[in-house]
Amino acid sequence: MRKSVMLIAALAALPVAGAVAASPANAAGPYPGAYNWTGLYLGGEAGWSWATQQITHVTGATSFPAGSVDAPLDQNGPLAGIYAGYNYQMNQFLVGIDGDITTTDMTGTGRDVSPVNGDVASHSDLINWIATATGRVGYVNNNLLLFAKGGWAWAPFSESNILRTPGGGLVNNSTSSGTRDGWTVGAGLEWGFADHWSAKLEYDYIGFDTANYLSTVTAAAGAVSTEARSATSSLSMLKGGVAFRF
């Protein structure tokens, strides 16, 4: 009788032991029952970007002498590109590196009137790509990831300006171009919707360092000169993406 009771108890314990062994608390992974975020990833992204900049004339001419400050100029446009990185998950926390490069068509126009003689300066600006390299930290809730990031960013600014008299006569035109760099911070939400796939929604802000540069000025009569200018600028991006996780 005693042996029968022990046998029945042992048989009854088998399903319980099997359930414990197969339960999330005993599953392999970064934490019980977790979607595994550790590893390399590569993805595509798209969204919208907008920027603002303000130019100061370090050296100038009659219409806009040294120290003149142009009105802020706004630019915006769509973006699309690729991103890649690596995550390392420690229980419910994550660290990693992330980088992206996007093409964009951020255009903007502006207009300034000379306080000296009424000449009118028409501005046209373009940014056609943006790149970032950042570190990431995050908090994981199974297949959801909240993350923050910070690092460095680059983007090229191309400018063209036409200066005309109040009556519309051409005074000169000027052009400049150069890549600016600065710091970036961002945050977002990522969702692992399959074992090797995730989707994200992210906002990034870039504060560019003050850019000091030369603008090539061509007068109506053909004479060419240069003017020194400086610019302060910032840029924002709102983007979504889908990545394959290796």
C-alpha cells in the first residue's frame, strides 16, 4: 500500500515538474519569458525633418554691413535612409550603439531688407543628407523597448543668395556650402513584432556647432570677392523604421 501511494504521488508530480521546467522562469533568454534584443540589426527608415538657422555677417558690404543678422530661415522636407547598430541586453536593461544616414530634401527660402539702403536679399538653402552616430540605453518590457540615445551628427548646408536694389536691379549673388557637425539626442519606442523583426518610432534633435565660413560673392559687373559669415543652426527628425535583427 505504501509503495502504491508513493507511485501515485510520483506520477502526479510529473506534470508539475514538466510545467516548471517549461515555464518562462526557466526559459533561456535575457530575462524570464523575454524577447531577446541582443545582437546586430539593420533597417530602413523614413520620416520628416525640419531645421532653422540664423546667419550673422562677420564682414559685409554696403547693404548688410559687419554685424548684420539675417532673419531666421526655416527648412523642412521628407527623409529616407538606413540605420544599423548593436544591442546588448542585461535583464530588463539595454545598452548599444546606433548609426544612420538619410537622404533628404530640406529646402527653405527667406528674405531680408537692408536697413541701410533698402536692398532686398533673397535666400535659398538646402540640406540633402543627415548622418548620426550615437550610443543607446533602454528599458525592456518583453518585446517593447523604450530607448534614449546621444552622440554626434553631420549635415551639409548649401546656400545661395541674390541681392537686388529696391527697384529690382541685380547687385550681386553669393553661394556657400559646407558640412556642419554637432551633438544629437533622441528617444523612441521599438516593438519586436517577430523573432528577427522590429519596428520603431523615434524623435531626434541636433544642435550644430556655430559654423564660420566664407561666402563667394559675384557682383553684377562680374567682380568676385568673399565675405565671412557665421551661422547657428538646429535640426529635428521624426522617423519610423523597420529592422531585421540578426
